Amino acid sequence: VIVDRQEGARQLIEGLGLRFLAVYEVSEILEEALTRGELSPSEREKVKAYLEENKV
């Protein structure tokens, strides 16, 4: 996986006894975008809320 959106796939896959590797986690991308000024704190929170609401 390139980006783990942190919506529960890791737990599902690992629950099947499979190895889950991600190059990035969406939280890392959000923090980097915030640091670079490409994302506001409120936008970051909206994305995090969306991801939390859509967990598997």
C-alpha cells in the first residue's frame, strides 16, 4: 500500500494473518501539508473527522 488512509484496512488485513506495509500514513501527509502551509488546521481536522467517520 502506498498510503494507509487509517480507516481500518490495516487491522482487517493483519487480522487475516497477512503483513500490511504502507509507505505513508494519511496522518503523516496531513501533518506535512500543515507544516508547509498547504493545509489549514481546520482543513486537517475536517479530513481527520471524515476518516474517523468512515472507518471499516
